[in-house]
Amino acid sequence: MSPDRQYLYVTNAGTQIAPDSSLSVIDLGGNQVTATVPLPARPQGAKWVAMGRF
């Protein structure tokens, strides 16, 4: 979740049959996916670091 609690970031690894490697950005106020960002490899999670950077 973003520090301001407006967005939720979800990693998408898919399944063995249908693998995926992306990150979805969900606008919690509008309850909708606002972006899906392709990643170079299957994600294992996400972590916020200092200064609110992702």
C-alpha cells in the first residue's frame, strides 16, 4: 500500500500453467486497476523503502 493509502500495489506471478510477471496499481478510492506494469521476471513480492519509493 502506498504511504498515503491511496494505492495498492499487487505483484502478479500467475500460475505454472499461465505464468505472469507484472505489477498492478489499484486506486483504492475508485476501486479499479489504474495500471499494470510488466516486469522482467516473476515477482516474489514488493517492498517500500525510505522516502516512499517503491
